[in-house]
Amino acid sequence: MSTAPDPSHDPAAEKESATEKLNFIETAIQQDLKAGRFDGVATRFPPEPNGYLHIGHAKSICLNFGLAKKYGGTCNLRFDDTNPSKEETEYVDSIKNDIRWLGFDWDNLHFASDYFEQLYQWAVQLIQSGHAYVCDLNGEETRRYRGSVTEPGQNSPYRDRTPEENLDLFQRMRAGEFPDGAKTLRAKIDMASPNLNLRDPVMYRIMHTPHHRTDNQWCIYPMYDWAHGQSDSLENISFSICTLEFENHRPLYNWFCQTLGIHNPRQIEFARLNMTYTVMSKRKLLQLVQEGYVSGWDDPRLPTLVGLRRRGYTPESIRAFCDDIGVAKFNSTIDVIKLENAVRTHLNEVAPRRMAVLDPVKLTLTNWPEGRVEMMEAVNNPEDPAAGTRQVPFSGTLYIDREDFREEAPRKYFRLKKGGAVRLRYAYIIDCHDVIKDDEGNVTEILCTYDADTHSGSGNSQRKCKGTIHWVSAEHAGDVEVRLYDRLFTVEKPDVASQEGSFLDHLNPESLRTAQAKVEPALLEVAAGENVQFERTGYFCADPDSQPSAPVFNRTVALRDTWGKMQAKGKVH
RNA sequence: GGCCCAAUGGUGUAAUUGGCAACACGAUAGAUUCUGGUUCUAUUAUUCCAGGUUCGAGUCCUGGUUGGGCUACCA
């Protein structure tokens, strides 16, 4: 490096600003915009209200809302509520909350059920133009006629009914003349198509089931393929972004729009999110909740948005994560470390630091003046000077973490050992001269002397020591419950069924440990939902179970632990 | 035995659309540090295989391999 290049003439920098990194969806959007296929960008997030949102949905939400924002377009929230047997208003509310919590707001709120009448009219249009027919085959027969992946299907015997007859039958289906399953309305496409979705797909089924919004107004309900694309079209969506499993549905999506002669959005598919050490399917999440393996949808071990929130994940960290993982069509599995890293990064910037002793052992300062209490000034957040400082009471009787003391230890052990010294954070350097044990040999009390010249920040002493540990003054300490969460599963891919086993076989028996911690006074005032860092330990969030002056803390994620890693690798003992 | 889609370091995503393979995370080594945190530095690749087109291929073509999806009146 001989000369510092002028940044304005740095070719590398120019290149960087000129070539913005686009994912494959953005590339497609820019091409379509340039070609004039669409006027602008209109997207939508289309959940079915039959469950809680999880981190995989967050990826889709960030994508759809993010694209709208990036291109100055709009993003709607639309509930795909076409199956009344599974859907409930409870889920509608939770989904709205989760999206807002994540930091997004929709331009328009819609329900597929609002389009039922329009959908019906369009179905009539397809019947009249000879593109749809009423079929009397039952489920079992329909399946048989469809053929298989290697064999073509056969035409339904009802395929050639006249438009008049079809119309009459369809009207009577709507009027409730037939029982559940007696008839369906099917699109007339091609029973020999290699794409199974095109083998005369069912558009409507008869279900005498009240709907969460339309109640008993309808007894015929549209299928996904018939409702989804048409809803997109009605809302003038330009890019209908969905997951990979709908790739084979795209020809049908386009067929409906084109046959109807209506606005045809472009469907683009991306790979859904998979993450190590967890499960993402609604079925499995439901099973974990219903069978009591976790405490509920908001159990902090679940990848649900309500679970992550309770665990202490911030919206910012989840958005950063979604941004970080990118979008592609490759079926990948993201290392959960990425998620943990995202929340560490954010919390490192914003979480106030506090001292908490999770596994307390008593430490007495034998040369401390009887009854004396000193207030120590502690920095609230070294990453944020504006967070200021606080006063922490210090006395001759303290608690430190059992992990931070050993009678004998290797040179690389920087914490307190018998005959050694350590710095008490924001206080004094202490020397350990003795240990008291119970009959079983457990350390019950550590005896030390403090070095009065080493008061934090005083500059009175040149004395240094390698280690610094956290502490809490016994008489001022609060007692709180701490819930130490770990991964729910012990294997990277619990989903990949081990031959005969179930994903439940891989549940981590230690995914939740509780501890009674001794904490500094400031921690007693933390309100539910607030994030803090317990110095040297991890990030914690006060749980909704917290009571005034009696918070319960959930461990969001531990701090990076170089020492623990060295131990795990056998480099030290 | 059909159709559709994908494949780039340990993980995930880029590559100005045919022009010197980049970024993040992880891992490793070191520096700094009153958090074994943070921060900083360094190291970490014959682009799944085989042919072909081309001055030039991660990118285009052909064949193969591997993985995913499709056979609900679910979405």
C-alpha cells in the first residue's frame, strides 16, 4: 500500500456501487419492469389462518414487504381462507400481530373469502365457455381416474356434460341440494398431461361447514389453485411469490388467468427456509404443542414468531437474519448459528449490561470492614456511551459463579483459583487464600482479601490480572428464576426421519433448565419483554411470567464462549 | 420406467448476464480488552461429473450423477 487511492476514483468502489447485488427474484422483476410487463411492483403475503407464523414465514414476509418497499410498490396481507374446516379467527389475529411486531404494515387487508362471489361468477364463465364441468366422481374415483406419475389419467364419465347442464348442477351445488362430497366442479384441461395439476383439477368441493367469516353463506368452497391466482389477479398483484412446491402449479395458475382473460401476475417460486436443530412444518409444530412437549405456541424453544419473541429475539435481528440468508431456489438448510449470531449482533448494540450469578457460591472478603457498603460505578453498555452508568452495591459478602472458581487450575484458567487473584468487575482485585467445604467436599465458601489500591478506575495501582469475573453483593442480591433454554433437538436435521424413528426421538432433554440466580438490584426492575445482557453469560429477556419486582428471565442466547470451546476440544481442563 | 426444478469453500448467498470466482457466517492462528464478550488482522476453492460451442464457460448446448417437488374434494 504505497498510496491511499482517492475513494471517488477507486475502481473497486465504483464497481461496488454500480453493481447492486440482486437475488434471482429482483433480477426477474427488473427485467419485467424494463420490458413493460407490469407498471410497478405489487406483492402480497398470503397466509392460511390455520396456525401460528414461524421464522420461515418471516423470510416470506421480509421478501414480499421488502420487495414492495424497495421498488416503491405495495404489499397486501391476504388471508387464504378457503378451507373452513381448518381456519379460525384466532389465527387471523395472531398473524396480524406477528407481522406488525416484525415491523411491517400492509397496504390493504384482504380475505380470499371476500372474493367468493366473484370466484363463483368466474366459475360460471368457465362453465359457459366449456372450460369447466360438474363431476359426480367421489374422492376415491377421482383419484383412480387421475392416473399416476407414470400413467395418464382417464376422462371422467361426466366430462362431456353440456354447459347448460353444468350450470344447472353448479347452481344447485351452491344452493345446497347435494351432500358433502357428492359433486365437484372441475376445470376441463387434459387428463393425459404429464403435469398432474393439469388433469382436470377440482375447483370447488361441497362442504356444509360454517366459515369463520362467511358463516353459512356458502356450502361450496374453492380450492387453492382456483382461489389463489384469481385473488392475486383481483388485487392487481404483479409478482406472486411463493415456495417451491407450487412450481408445478404455475401452468395451472396461468391457465386460469388466461382462460378467463384477466390480469395474469407472474408467479415466482423460492426455496422455503430450513434450519438446523429445529422443525418447521405446521404439522410437527402442532404436534409438539398438542402433545405437551413444549408449553404452547409461544414456548421460547419453538421457531414460531411468538416463541422467538418470548425467547428475546428482536424484530431487528430477525429481519437482519432474513436479509443475511438470501433467497434462491436451492433447497438449503441454514445453520441456526446464523440466527443466534443475528440476535447477538443486535443485542450487543442495545442490551444493557447487568451482573447476575446463575450458580452462586459465597465469597467472603476477610479484610473488608465490618458492615461497610460501597457503591461501584458500572457501565451500562460499552457499545453505547449514551446508556450511561449505574451504581452497584458492593460489600464483604458476595456471590460469584461456581464456574469462576477452582481450587486448582491450569495456567490458561484466568478466573479465581486458590492462591490466585482475579479482578471483580468494576470493583477490586482480590486474592484467594482459603476455601471452606462441606462434608462431601463441596466448596461452600471462598475466603479472599481485597486489594484496596485496585479500586476500579482509581489508577492507584499498577497491579493487573488476567481475569475479571462478575459478582453480586449478598445482602443486596435479588433472587430470580432463570430459564436456560437450549436447542429443542439434539441432531441437526430432526426432520430427516431416522428410518423408523420419529423426530420426537431427537428431542433434547436439556432444552430447558431452570436456575435460581442472585442478581444485582437493577435487574429486579426489568419489565417483561426487556432485553439485558448478563455480563460474561448471555443475553436474557424478562418473561411475561414476571411479577413486579420478581422477574423471570429467559436466556435468549449465550455469549460466544471461547473458553467453553477450548474445554470442549480438550485443549484445557 | 413420467413431468418440473436445482447443484459455486464447512454453511449460506454473489459474480456487471460469456471476461481475473466475491461477500457474510463458521473454523483456525494472533492482537486488543476491567465481559475468555466486542473490535481488529491473517489463513481457509481445480464452481457435481463427462463431452461440446467459443479466443475465453460458474454462466450457453448435450448426456449423466445427486438432491428436491408432483399421484388431497389441503394450502
